[in-house]
Amino acid sequence: MPIISPHQNEEGFDGRQSEMAMIIRRGIMRGLKQSDLAFLPELTLSSGRRADLIALNRKGEIIIFEIKSSIADFQADSKWHEYKDYCDKFYFATHPDVPMEIFPETEGFIYAEDYLNEE
């Protein structure tokens, strides 16, 4: 399946993402649009895992954003450790209703809060 389809309104949407995950992803991309990052959603890694959102910066560093839309979403995920082999920087991304305390302090973290409702 292609990463981006001309037949869908949302790049990288294939029906497996929740509506909230899509909102968070848009929030990340809007919030960081001034940062000179190039974004690629739903990229399949050589391991067969799919990264929710990958960004590439001017230094050539790869950043993976693992989107978590709820506490249950985070608790059900045991595969996120595998993504760290494919990036220079790793962040969990969520919205303000998910407490940041549930995420490991050793990983990056971003709220998409300021851009969730912006068009």
C-alpha cells in the first residue's frame, strides 16, 4: 500500500488510525511547521513495524514520533522500543487528556495541545 494515496483526504491514513491519533499527528505537524522538518506519516520500517510519524531535519537526523491517543493505547504497546533502532531522536506524542507521567522519562515527549483545534 502506498504511503500517500491521491484517493484519500488524509496522507498516510489507511483506517488503522483513530480519529484522535490523526488529530494529534496534524497537531504535531502544524506545531513544528516552522522547524524545517520534513514529515512522513505511517512509514514502514525494515523490521516491518510502522512508525506513526517520521521527521527528517536539516542535519539528516531521523526523528520518530510515536502517537498515543490514550492511556490504554500506551499500555497496550510493547513494540515502541523497537523504533529506537531506526532514529536519532524518539518522542512520544499525545494530547493534554493523557497524563505525561505515564511515559518514560528517558524518552522525548510532546503535547500537540496548542494546535489540536486549529485549521
